[in-house]
Amino acid sequence: MILNRSAALVVAHPGHELRALGWLRLARPVVYVLTDGSGAMGCSRVPSTKRVLDETGARCGSIFGRFTDREVYARLMRADIKLFIELAEELTAAFVNERIEYIVGDASEGYNPTHDVCRLIIDAAIARVRAITGRDIPSYDFTLVGRPDECAEDPHAEPLWIHLDEEMLARKIETARTYPGMADEVEAAIAKFGTDMFRTECFRPVAPGPVNDPDSPPFYETYGKQRVQSGVYAETLRYAQHVKPLVASLHAWATAGVQP
């Protein structure tokens, strides 16, 4: 059973683990978090996530709240590809050294660029492990914006499902509601979906291979334009200009030396 294997969780922000609390308690993964979740308010959520991990038996990985949200955004804006490749290199080494057997992480939903970049880094690290060791590591994602129990059927791969009993669901909701700094997001999600929908945790298999460009501009680009027009941002982060070059660079790095 895959739950008995060595696992890693890789997320963009502290607090994302709240959507996967049932799995977190069962799998007790090594957890990697790119940013401190400080956002515009400048208040780190790292201590809050550290408490969640201590309570569930999971443990912190080598990358744990290393950057502020503003710093990651700024690095994307100035095309600091080297930084993101270095993160993928570090994750690659961690997956090998920790003997990770499967990975769960943020889905790419076009909602937040750091979420999507996190997924790019995960995929690149897994591809690099495959390139240098010949070992395939199963990879799964979970939604942060969409329904928590939604999982499209894939005839080629089986999703990982976790179904919580009443006690585990109650603990999950209580942990989320008492997590400092995320009260608004948690209550908005509960208002939108209800509590019972969070009983089911679905982790979708992520197929290896190159990333396809989105059919339309992602939400973060449209939202960024609105923020520029209102004077909050000076410039819009755009997929084609700021993210697509990173997609190509990470893929080239991950597959370097692989025979076609």
C-alpha cells in the first residue's frame, strides 16, 4: 500500500497542508515549503505549519519557508531562472537522499503563480531523479481552489483517495479554523463547499512530460492587470513573458543528458 511508503509533501505556502491533513496524519511525510506565507501583511505562517507537522508526526524538509512571497514574485518578474533551478536541484538531492517513494504537492491551477511554479519545480525534480537514477517516483497533486473532493477519472492512473471518519474530519476542521493567519480563507472555503466535502481528500496522479501552455491567460495574469490599473502593482506578471521561459529552462535542465 502506497501510504506505507516514504512520502514527501511539497507546497508553495504554509497552510496548504490544511487541505491534506488526513493524508498528512497517515503518511507522515517530509514537508517542503517554498515561502513563509507572509504575503502583503509580512507575517510569517511558518510557525503555524511547524505546529501542524509536530501534531501529525510529519517533519520539516531542508526547504521550509525559505523565501518571502514578495521575493519569489520579484524573482519571477526579473527572470531569475537560476534560483528556481537551484531549488529543483536541492529537491532532487532530497528525494534521492531521503529515499522518497512518492510525492504529493500543489496543483497548477492558474490561480497563483507561486503555486504553479511550485508544481513546475516538483515535476522538474522528479524528472531529474528519473534521468540520473532511472527511478520513477509517483507524483500526485491536490487542488487549492477547486473542490477538495473532485478528482477527474484517468484511465491510465489511479488517484489516491483518503476518506476521513467523523473524528478525523472534526480534527481537520478544528485545525484549519484555529490556524493563525488563514481564518478568512478557511471560512470562505467552508462557506463555499461546506464541511462535509472536506471529508474526502483526492490526490490526482501527475503524468510525466513537458508542460502544455494554457489555452487562455491564467487568472493571476488577469487579476494582476486589474491591480496595475488600480495602482497596487507597477507591472503585471504574465505567463508568456515570466513563466513560460522558466517552463522551458526547467525541462531542459531536468532532461539534460537523457538519450532520446
